[in-house]
Amino acid sequence: MKLEHFSHPHPLVLVEEEIDWISIIYYCSACQERVEGSYYNCSKCDFCLHKSCAELPREINHPFHLNHPLILYEKSQYPGGFTCNSCYKAKSKEFVYHCSSCNFDLDIRCALLPNLITGDLPKLKHFSHQHSLFFLQNHFIEPQDQSCFACEELISGPVYCCIDCSFFLHQKCFELPVEIKHPSHRKHSLTLLPKPPPHPKKCSCHLCTKAFKGFIYYCSLCDFGIMIKYTFYDKVIKSENHEHPFILVSKPFSFVCNACGTDGKYCFPYVCTECDIAIHKDCISFPWKIKITRHEHPLSHIYFLEEYEGKNKVCRICWDEINMEYGSYRCLQCDYFVHVNCATEKIWWDKEYFEVKNGSQKSSEALEMQASITCVLKKEHRGEEIIATEIKHFSHEHNLIFSDEIKDDICCDGCIRAISTEFYYCTECDYSLHKFCAELLRKTRHWGFKTILTLHYYPIFFCYCCRFVCSGFSYNHDNDVRFMCIRCFEVPDNFTNQGHQHRLFYDWKHDEECNSCGSKRRGFFNRCKECNFFLCGTCTVLPLTTWYKYDEHPLALTYHDDHVVDQCVCEICEEPRDPNHWFYHCEICEYSVHRSCVLGRSLYVKLGLTFTYDLHLHPLTFVKEDFDYFKCNRCDKRCKNVFLKCSESYCKFACHLHCAPSPAWQWQRFDKALLVSS
């Protein structure tokens, strides 16, 4: 049976037999799901459609958009993809039901939910929102994508949603009573409010003292309010993480939680009478085994360890002391401890890493440690070591040859640093890699990410950690627009720096200025616990030495200037320097300069690299010019320092890096950038 489908130029043939999964895997071009069962296939190319997707109606009337019919298209009608107006997920390659008059879009799964197509969809008003809400018993909203506006918890199960804006309520939150009596405030009833009233001083829950989030129950006479999660309590809670049940104490009082070690100020604790412990309600659900991105091994929860009595440990996330008389998470394989509240921070807790059930560990995502070297062509024995002397690498089209000669006049195309150790080079073009860079894992984990990162090669990208414009290797998640250069990837979550006497650790809650440069928001911020010293991501990866074209000696990174403030002047721009900010200095010539003046923002861009991009019809080359002979074709200002220039001698096209279209160098990958030559 053949089918002429609007989305494909060739006839499609119906295939009834099962696919041999060992030999081939097909994905449906309509929904991007794996093909199972009957499907339509193109004999001339790898185009496939589920039978159900191939038979989708080309036009539908939908209750979410009653003004106009929705038309089925084979791709997004906007550059870069679309966002479904039902599940609010970003899509790029799927079929879409679209209204061109209103720019309204639905992916095919949301558009064809049975209760939506039949119109059997409850529509109700709620006092907390100005629009009508639709009830969805079944939906495709990913839990990590949206939160309930009432309880601030992630969406799961039946929900009420607003189609006009991204507003969601759990069914149980939608059905909350407007007025309740609560044992923590017996004098008056508490009224449900969608947001807390304005307070001149305090605006926090009276039971947990944390800032209000979402809906609250409130008494206006006493200015008393609690978050809705403290509204209803179970008398007894059985937990898989503890052998005995926890019993609610019906009268609130202050205590120190045995599970997390923090104060429970005037709240309702749960107690285990067998173990003589009292804990917060929220702490009951914390797992006894957890995986965080900051440590390679799983961590186990402990309430108390006798061998550490009187020997407090330091939390390896916040670097505050841990009181070992109360609960914490520890690694059973090494001396690693963290606070419970630090380990369960959303940014670090990798809930999908493994599932714990009946004491067994099951990995939810197998990490494939894929090598960057795709093929070893030749090997040699050198002493006790076997060296791959000729390889194929994913980042280059030619074979690479091993060399142990020191050549500091060339730079590595992976990290854009001088080569002074063993390396691989190409005999056909100017391409070299440190041996270390060539052996980097193609897929690996990093302490700052929950997802597996993939190593890519880009002619140019913007590293969001150090804020430098870079060339070469970048680690990022396949669907993520955050790029991390190799230099930042190598920085651990705690380290020592020559510019400071104490150990620094990554602080994701920073709100201070960098002591090195004075900036407030530059990539990953690191902090010293001893003296509250801050170091931004840019300053963390500064080179210890650099060169300036008019000085025959190297300039050393210097951390403080003892001269009088009036004498601190940059020799390049002749502007004043802050003596407390880091700078580069030549001791022989007594020559001091701003970091920005000698390094610029394109320190790690490989000059001479040529590539094609749709910014211009000819290949473009990174060049550095001292004189402003070229005018930027986009801003009409003169180009100087590092910029993009047409490689054809007869063409005068030039462009500042910051004038290139934003997707080209800031936050988007060079999908259309193909290396032409080096």
C-alpha cells in the first residue's frame, strides 16, 4: 500500500512487519518517537511515519483555540522551532498544528488527546486567576518543566491549566477549602490567599519561618500566615527510609531536627518513639541514599555516628561545619560529608541518577564513556607504555600523528593554549592537539551538571563559565545552549589559587563583587570561607603569564600593587588602575597593564582559523589587526583587534565578533559552521 503524504516528496510504503531492533532503529518524523508496529517508510530515504501519525487529520477544530481551525504542518512555522501552547515544551523537528492568524501552536500529542478532540473538557473559574482553567486528567506536561502556582511543587497527575498563560494548579490545590480551622492558630479561622498580603517587615511562614511561596492561609486580625503544605497533616507516616513509623505531635514547639540538623521553630514535628528522634515532615521523604553532582559516589543518610562524636566535619558544598550529633549525608567509600539541606538543593540533587527500591540500586541512565579517538591506526611500545602513534579523531577529517617534541610556537586546537608536552598533529594542515586534549572523553559527567555532557568542536562559541569568546573544544549537553570550554571544565568545585592564601569553593548563591576585577556577574563564582574573598569565573582561568607586542619579556599575573593609588596607571590605555585588582606586570621593565587591555575578550580564539557560515557567502577568517583599515559591514564602525574578515582578497567584508548575529557566537551552536581550513 502506497501513500502520497504532504510532508514528503516521495511515495511512502506501508510496512507491517516488526523492525529488527538489532540492525536498525527508525524514528517517526512526525512525533520523533521510536517506530514500533506498522509504519510508513520511504524507499529512497530514511523518512518514516507511524501509521497513526501518517493518518493525522490535516485540519482540526480544537477547544483550546475556537476562533480558527488548526492546520497540520510538517515543521515549525518559525525559525528555530515552536513552543506548544498546551504543555509549554519547546519543539524543533516535530509536526505542529498551527494557526497562522494567532500564532497558536499545539504539538500532535497534545492536540489529539481524546478528551480534547471530543470537547469533553471541564472548564472552570478559580478565584486566584483571571482566566478560565481547563481540567486535564491526562497530559504530556513534563514534571521538570512546570510548577503548581499554589504549592510550588512540580506538576504531576491531574491538573488545571490556563491556555492563555502558563498557569497550573494541581487538582488537590484547586480543591483547597477557602477557609479552615488550624491547630496552630485556634483563635480565628484562616483564609486562603493566592499571594501573601504586603508586610512592612516580615513576610514568612509562622511555622517554618521561610519566605512565603505560592498560596497561603492567613489571619488578617493577627497577621498570622502559613504555607498550604502545613495545612493538613497525617497522624502517622510510614517511610521506606526508616524502619519505624513517624507519629505527629499535635502541639507545635521548637526543636532541632534529627534528620537535617536545622531548627524547627514552632512547628509540628514527627517523632519516632523507638529511636527517640524528632524530625520535620519534609525530612521524612528524603531518601536514605542520594546522588549529587558534586561527588562521584552515592551518599547515605546517617542520624549519628559514634566514631565522629565531638569531631565535627565540614560540609563539602557550603563549607560550614556539620554537627555530627544530627543527620547528614556521607560517602561510605571516602571521607565526604554534606548537610542534608545542601545535598537536597535542586541544583545538586540528581533524582534521576538512580532509583532505590528495597535496598537495590538501579541506574536510570547508563553513562557511556565514549572516547574522542574514533580509531587507533598505529601503536608503538615505548618502555612499559603503549602509545597510539597514529589516530583518527572526531574533531578532524585527517589522521593525526603523535609527537613528543616540544613545540611551544604552536597552539592546541582543542584548548587554544601553547603546546609544551606530547601532542598529535596533522601532516596535511595546521591542526594540533595536546595528547591530553585528544584523549578527553567524548561523553562524561561534570560536577555542575546533572546531564551527561558531550565534547564538541566549534570554530567559535561563548563560554558561559569564564565569559570568553573561544575556539576549540566545548562540553555541553546536546540540547543545551550553555557551552563550557576545556579550561573551565578542568576547574574542580573547590581549589587553591595563587592569588589567594585559602581554599576557594564554588558558591552558586553569590551576590558580591569579584575581589580580582570588581565585576558582580561573571560565570562561575568561587568564594573563600575564611575571609569572604570572591573570585569570578573569568579570573579563575586567567593565564599566569602573557605577552604584549611592545615588550620583549613575558608579563606575569600580579595580585596586588603596593604603589600609591595615583601612581597605578595602565601603560597601554594610560587610564588609572585599581591597586587591589589583578593586573599584568613586567618586573624587568616596570611595566603594568590592565588585564583587559592586554588580553581582550578573544584570548582563546584561534587566529587564522577559516570556516564558512551563513553570515557571509565566502569563508571567514579570524584576524587580528592593529590598524582600523576595515569597516564592520554590520555597524559601519572601524574594526580593530580581533574580528572576522573575508578570506577572499578581493572581498572587503569584515565584522566585529560582537556584531555577528547573536546565534552565531553567543548562545547558539555553529550548526552551519563547517571547518574549511586552518
